[in-house]
Amino acid sequence: MHTRALADGNAIPLLGLGVWQVPDGPECVDAVRAALELGYRHIDTAQAYGNEASVGEALRASGIPRDEVFVTTKFYPRGDDPAAAAEQSLRLLGLDYVDLYIVHWPAGGPTWAWPGLETAHARGHARSIGVSNFSVAELQELRAVATVQPVVNQVQFNPFVYRRALLEHCEENGIALEAYSPLGTGRHLGDATVAKVAQSVGRTPAQVLIRWCLERSVPVIPKSTRRTRIEENGQVFDFELSDDDLAQLDALDTTGGTGEALERKWW
Ligand code: NDP
């Protein structure tokens, strides 16, 4: 199991399965079960995804001890009580705690939800707490008022959105940047540069994009509902990208190395 230490002493597996846009029910249960059978020990869901019950069902069906699987859920920030929402997530998941509870996006500003996250943490409902879609400025605002500091910032991160300033700020402040949409929700798999690097290392474009995150110790959560792809996406710890491969991929960045988390906010 390849993990990264978090600033609060916990550890996050570097590879996880994301389940955004996976309908609650058999499709989600089967994807999570497949991932667990194939060795994944990290599942990324959210209150907004509506599939926490299926994630919990798959965890129980797997028979894997609870403490061997890292489960993330996210506070849906259109609600007003993050601590109560965490309890509802635990009921749906059928768990006593999640490993990571994060504010899904800074709707209404970066600070108001944080005391509720701290309450969930203090109650033992979340082992670690963090945020998602937070820029450098939003992290600074939050850190200035937080009692328990955020240890994760989950953001859109891949060679096309290589947010260097955000990554550096996170590294300097005890925050693990976690990469969502590592494949660009599938859009980047057909890119010519990615294909060229994939061919040179004898791997698939998906494996190259996932490995690009791992080369920077960035936890990464590709989504697939197909067993063969879940397996493919998990075979990323037995090869490396050279400095030249990384340079070619880094040059795909369209953000100018931004400290922003998103180019366009959806809230
Ligand atoms: P990804 O970048 O992981 O890409 C997933 C897409 O690529 C799907 O269409 C999938 O199709 C396809 N795919 C996956 N593996 C392969 C493969 N090996 N070969 C070919 N196609 C493949 O997309 P997401 O945007 O879903 O991001 C991943 C996760 O990040 C989410 O599921 C979620 O957990 C998290 N996330 C968090 C956000 C936040 O605001 N915090 C926002 C967005 C995502 P198929 O399933 O048919 O295989």
C-alpha cells in the first residue's frame, strides 16, 4: 500500500477510486467492490454524489476490515450544518467514522463551514478534515481562523491544469493537494503528447496521467465503473516517468501555474 503522511499524523493511500457521476445502486456497488478486490484501499465519495449508501454496501460486502480502507466524503455546502451532515453520511455509509471529511467547495466563503468540520473531527466522526476547490487566498483565509488546520485540499489537477503555485502553497503549509479529474473526466486521454509519452514508456494514457500525479506524491482518485479500467488505473506503481517525460507533460499546462483552484466557479 502506497500512502502519504498527512500533517495530522494520519496517512492517505496515494491511489483511490472516485465515484462522482456513478448512480447509487448496483453500478456503484460493483465499481467499489471491483476496486477493493483489485487492491484499492481508498474510496472518494460525497454527499452531493448521492451514492454513499452504495459505497458502504460495497465496503461491507468486501469483508475488508474497516481500518484498512480510507473513506472520504464531502460536506455539501448548500447545507448549513456540517456536523449534522457528517452524521447523516455515517448513517448512509453504515460507518462510525470517515477517514477524511472535506468542504466540497467554498460556497458562501471559505470559513463559515469550518467550525462544523472541527466539531465532526472532535466527535470522532472524521479522522482528518480538509477542503476542496480552495485557492491559495481561500486557504490563507481559512488557516487564519482555524483551530484544527485543514490537511487536504482536493482540486482539479492534471498536466493541463498544473496548479504549481497552489501545489507549492499546500506543500509549505502542511496541506496535501489531492488530484481530482486526473484524466480530465476522460477528455485528456486522447491527447497527442500524452499518447506519445504513453507509447515511450509502454503504458496507457490513463496510467501516464495517474503516474504524473504520483511522481509528485499527489494522492489521485481516477473514476471508472469498468473493472478492466479500474485494474489498469491501479497498475501505476511499477514504472516511472523520466524528467523528460515529466517536462513534456508539464508543458501542457494551460493555467500559467496558477494558485487558483478553478478557472470558473460553479457556485
Ligand atoms: P476522471 O478524470 O477520473 O476520468 C473519468 C472518466 O474517464 C470516465 O469517463 C471514465 O469512464 C474514463 N476512464 C477512466 N479510466 C479510464 C481508462 N483507463 N481508459 C479509458 N477511459 C477511462 O474523472 P472525474 O472527473 O470523475 O474525477 C475523478 C474523481 O475525482 C471523481 O469521481 C470524484 O471522486 C472526484 N472529483 C471531485 C470533485 C470535487 O469538486 N471535489 C470534482 C470532480 C471530481 P468509465 O467510467 O466509463 O470507465
